[in-house]
Amino acid sequence: MTVERELKYSLTEDYFPSAAELRVVFGPGDFDIGQPSTSKQHDRYFDDARSSLSRAGLALRRRMADGQLLATLKTRGSVKSAYHVREEIELPITEIDQFWPAPIMDRVSVVTAPASLRAQIDLDTERLRYAVTRRGRVLATLSFDMVTVEPSHGDQRVVFNEVEIEAVGETDEATLEEIAALLDQVTPLSPNSSSKLERALALLSLGESLDD
């Protein structure tokens, strides 16, 4: 498994800053912002009826992005305010795999029978991404995400925005915090200790409570 290290924030304002706005605060220092790129990705999360994977601290998804179908298994890992450190396995899904790559199924099978897995929730994300560099070296990926959430069975729908600052290579937490401090000058950030899946489930649950 590889290790993912990132800062996650909720946006307190309902817009994404432009590249020009970002360069106003990043330009005077050592950091620089690359050209923006956009992408769309569709994630479908799976678990069994007893939420065995969730209770074991695992999240299993299939992602369609850039014409490629990927399977990902993540651990809950450790969270300190906005700083998330998680292990993950991410592999392409091929015809040989049928549904899940073998290394992922081997890990899932310890927790629950693969045949018991069911689609749980769908997330569609529109992502605006920048490379953050220092003296030509890429240190992090800065992503602004608009996430639309729908349960796999039901008619609820919620939308939220968030920011991720993900380390590239050996970039440390302190450097990520420096980047976040600059970003906070452009758009106020609220530390987010939840994953996208956890936040989506919480928002759907809140909506159900309000409807009762």
C-alpha cells in the first residue's frame, strides 16, 4: 500500500479562487502555482449490509476518471485536524479482474465476503487542480472540489465544496501548512477531519433527520 498525506479543508465561501487571485499571494514568496487543469470523476463506494468495511476502518470505491476505471481501497489512517495520513491501494480494473483486482479483494476478504458487497453511495466530483512548486520542484497538488452526493438507492442529493493539498514525494506537513496559510489569504479555510465519504454520509444522514 502507498501512503497518502494531505490537508483537507471545507470552504467557508461558495466559490473557487481564480489562478490570478492565487498568484497574488503565492507569487511574492518561494512558491509558484502551475496552470490550472480540470477533470470530472465519478466514485461509487461499496460495503456490505453490516457496514463491515467502515467498521474496520476501510473505504472501497470504484472510480471512473479520464476514461479509466480504477479500484481503490483506503484505510482510515490517522487524522490531526486537517492533516490526513492514509494507506491506499489503487489499481486499474481490467477484464481479467472482472470486478475487483486481486490485491484489493485479498484485503477485503479478511473483513467480509466479496459477494456481499453492495453499492452504497455515489460521488461526482468536478475538480480544479494546480501543481504547487518551489524553485521548479513540485511539492504538492492543490485541488478545489465541488462534490455532488447521491445514495445508490434513494432520491436525496447534497453538494459540498472542499480543498485538498496533497503532498508530492517527501513534502512534509509543515510545507503543506505553509501552502494552506497562503491559500487562506484568498479564501477562508475550515479544517476538515472527515474524508469525502464520511462527510457525504453525514450530510445525507442530516438530510434524513430534517425530513423526519
